[in-house]
Amino acid sequence: MIKIFLLNIMLLLYIPLYALDITGQWNGFPKTDDIQLKVVFRITKTDSGYISTMDNPEQDIYGIPVTEIIFENPFLKIEVSSLQIEYTGVLRGNNIIVGNFRQSGKSHEMNLLKYARPQEPKKPYLYSSEDVIFENREDKITLAGTLTLPRKDGLLPAVILISGSGPQNRDEEVYGHKPFLILADHLTRNGIAVLRYDDRGAAGSKGDFKTATSEDFASDVEAAFDYLKSRKEIDKNKIGLIGHSEGGIIATMTAARAEDVGFIVLLASPGIRGNELILLQQELIFSAFGINNGVIQRRRKVNKGAYDIVIYTNDKEILRRNLTEYFKRSFNELPKTERPIDVEKNIEQRVNQLLSPWWKFFLGYDPSLILKNIKCPVLVLNGGKDLQVPPKENLEAIRKGFKKGKNKKVTIKELPGLNHLFQEAETGSLSEYYRIEQTFSPAALKEISDWIKEQTGF
């Protein structure tokens, strides 16, 4: 491997050194025998050189400071001292870096790629785009967003975009994609006003994300709804909600208690109880990564027991004690090869995560129970290759939930070949999200806009 890398460098010495661009988002997978976890470097040029951060999306870790970055065209060196990481590589053109990833003394071949995102709209837009601030008076926080308005006369139908789990910005930026930017652009071009906003505590919005649950996020949606009703351009009777993933749960909460919601669109929205969804999600994702089924089932057993403790224990200190004792006992029962390297640290991290208000609420919440209270038109879409919100189990639960309320204005569709982000995918694995250049399937976009225009008579 070392000889191959040196040969690549020698060959590159004969390539003319043009003004190559190192800035941007670079994505790679260290070639190891274990599960390949995504590494992302975000490089920015400054007056004094370059700065960078590192992400590990599969482990939900973002913005790790890069200690040192040196670029002497075409050679790149990056150090992340906190994780004992060093990356060295050679830039070949503007879109690939060939190099080695070294961590804690172990070296692995890793090439970095800068992926194109061809669907992202370029300015000037063919519509108006306005940065806005609105207030959640109940929780006394302000939320920042963007309102896009078609350039046409008369009152406009409008939608509010509601993001999935985790602190998201207004574009729902995830895995190098901006699905809400693409969706807002498409809908606005089709004559529909769109309000998208940063989650509380994220980007330009105030508030504390860590202490919030889905119910708190629903109150933010209600604030966004009230804001749209105050705009003279918007038809107050034709305001709808579009929720993606957990955003679908939040949309149904809002629509169930607000009779003036005109319609809702649920994109990969959970239909089964949170603990069941997370266990199913983990099983499918681990399997897609090639983990042995025996290992998967042992992990499932450990996690299921922990989730049951969370659901049925209300006192926080008792919960902390019970979870800590449970994980110690469970890890001792696992084969040594499957135990965490640092057991105490792993237990502490798991316990702290499960003690958060969001996890406590989500694990015990059954989104199908509220559907009987929703009377407005509903479009439900799920990708056929979605591993995070699998279509079979979730669409069936949603169908039964709406049936109990006898809402006959519900359309439910499974879109073949699409993953959780509504990209055209091969397997649906999370490792594909970055690699796929497409951000949002054009067919899915058309499905959404056509249905909304039908509901609003536009």
C-alpha cells in the first residue's frame, strides 16, 4: 500500500501545477476491515491560509476543530490532534485527493472526493427570497428562516417545512445535501410560497434544542403558522405543513389541534412507536453495513432493555441508576469482542443520551394514535428503500391510524427505489447519502407539488 501511494506521488510530480481549488467539503471512507465510517473535512480559505473542521456523520459528530492544515499545491496535510488523526494527500484536479488516513498509529488508504450537488439553485432566483424572524410567544424565543414567494399577483398558497430529528438549519442540511433548499425552490417555482426555518437552538434561531421534545417543536410550527397568516401575500385558508421524518410527527401534532391547517404532507414519517422504530432502524442499518446477524440481535436485546427502562421510569435519578446498572450487567454478558473498548465511558455516554427529554418522549410516543383527529387532506410518501423509516411497517400503521378517524382525503404512496432522503438509491444504506449527487428525486418533487396544487385549486 505504501509503495502504491509513493508511486502515485511520483506520477503526479509530472502534472503541471495549475491553480487548484482546495476549499469546500471533502468526503472519504478510510479503507479498513471494519465498518467504514464517513470522514468529512470542510476547508475554508482565509487571508492567512486555510482553516478546517472534521465531521463523522454516522456517529452524529460535527465540527471537530482541525489543529493544523497545510496546503502546498498539490500536497495537503491535515491534523486533528484531539483524535490523533493525520491525513496526507495529493490533489488531483479539483475533485479528488489521493492519500492516507492515520489514526492512533494505524494507517489506511483514503481518497477524498468533492461531490457535486447539481440540483442546488443558483442566484438570481426567479422568485423573491426574504430572510425573516418570527416569535414563539409561548416559549419566548425567536426563530429565523427564509420565506420564498412566487412573483405573481393574488393570494398565494403556502407551506411550512418541518425538519427531521437533530438540530437542523432551514435547508435541513444533512450528509452534504440541502433537501429543504431544493424542495422550497421547486415548490416556489410552481407557485407555492414556502417558509423554512432553523430549528430552535440551531443556526439563527434562539432557544435550547437539548431540552426540547417533539411537542416543543410543534409549538414552533404553530408560531410559524401564525406568522404566515400575518403576511398579506398568503391565503390564510391554504396554508399547509410538510414534515420530513420526525418532522412528520410534528406536522400531525400541529394539524390534530389546529383546525385551520389546510393540508399536510408526510415524508418518511414514522407510524410506529419510537422504541419500535429505533430498534427496527438499527437492525436494518447494521445489516446494510454487513454486521453479523448474531451481533445485531445481541445489540438489539441490550438496546430494547434500555429503552424499556426509559419508557417506564419517570424519576430521573432512579432512571440514571437503573440504566447504569443495566448496561454494566448487559456488557458483561456480551462476548469480549463485542464490548466497548472503554466500557465506563460508553455507559456514561449512553446514559446521558437516554436521559435527555427528547429520547424520553420519542421512545414512548406512538404517532399513529393521533391520526384519527386529523381531518384535512393528507399526502403520505415513503421511499421503498428507506432504512430509517421502513415503509412496510410505518405506512401500514399510518394507514390504520387514519382509517380510525374515517378521513377519506388521505393518499398513501410508497415510491420505489428512493431512500430516506428521497434520493434514487441502490441499497438505501446511509453510506450512500453522501455519494449520491442527487439531493431529491424529481419524481418525488413533482408528486408533492402536483398534489398540493390539486388541494389548493392552484
